[in-house]
Amino acid sequence: METMQDRARQLFPSVLLTLLSIIQALALEFLWTHLRESSYLWSMGWDCYLGWIQVIAMLLGILQVWLMYTSLVMRFRWLPSQRDSVLPFVIGILEFTLIDLLGPATYGPWFFTLALVFMIAVGDGQSVFRRARKDAMNREFFESLEPATVRDFVQSIATVLGLVVFAVVAHLTDGQKWIVLTGLLYANAALAYQIAQASRYWNVAMKSGQRDQPAPANDQSQP
């Protein structure tokens, strides 16, 4: 006999992906509108170059959020909570805020908001992993993995702290160009790394390419 918990586990993935696809589509539309209306992106100079690197970071961020959630719902099964339905809206609002903050006048707040996205994504992903570990359907993936500890989150914590530092320094120096350039390259590298890690975890979960790629050391999520 089907229980409420069984129905929730069965229906939640499609609900989450539908919700997330709408939010991500709106974010892309908002970003496209910004590109069309921002004259600084179409004139040569520092503002133009930094602006396009910032736009690339936004695209990588939107892609990573999509990959994180689609990977979770297709790889694992867990009992959803109300928080699982609310956090995509929170991340969506932060994405819209990041797009609104694009430009040479708001580098500091932009870096800080990106740090918030990283922090929330890490926390949400780990929350899902803890609950997925309790479901027998996921035993094959988790049986060889130890639960994540604080040590396993050093890299994620360092990424968030690095973005906060760039936010503070960019604000205090009124967007000094070389500092902003370094921060944007750092942000792009961090996002590209997370996308690569998401691909690695996907291959492990799908049992493909395991001869060439060792299993993850723990069950922490990759935001």
C-alpha cells in the first residue's frame, strides 16, 4: 500500500525540476535583458572586459545550480521537507539579485551575494545527502562512503571566505580594476571546478568511468 512518504518521494523530483526550470529560465531571460540594455558591455575598456567576465560567471552559476539539483533528483531518492521546496526560490532570488548587481558600480555586493549562493547551495546539498543516506534505495552509492566531516568542507569554506574577502576589498577600494579582475577569475575558476566535480560525482553514481575515476572520499555535495 502506497503511503504519503512514498508519494512524496515519487512526486517530488518532477515538482522540483519543474519549479527549478521555470526559475532558471526567468534568470536567463533577466540576464539577456541586462545584456541588451547595458551599454558598458558594448564599448571597449575595463568596464567592458570585466563585465563580460562577470556575465560568464553568471552563466556558469546558473548552469551549476541546474546541474546540482538535476543531479541530486536523478541520482538519489529521499524524503523531501518543506525546506526543499522553499530553497529553490531563495536561490532564484539570489540569482536575480546577482544579475541586478552586474556592472562596475556594485562589484562588492555582487561578490558577497555570490558567496551567499555558494553557502546556501553547500548547506542544501549536504542536507539532501544526509537524508538520502537513510533511504535503502541509495545504499549502493553510500555503502563505501563515510559521512562528511568539517574537514571535507574546507575547500567550500575557503571558496566562500575568498569571495567575501574580494567583496570587502572591492568595496573598500571602489572597484579597483586589478582586484576585481582577480576576484572574477577566482569566481569563474571556483564555478568551473564545481561543474567538473559534479560531472565526476555523476559518473561515479551512474557506474560509468569508475576505472579511471576513484570514488569520492565522502558524501558531501558539490554546489
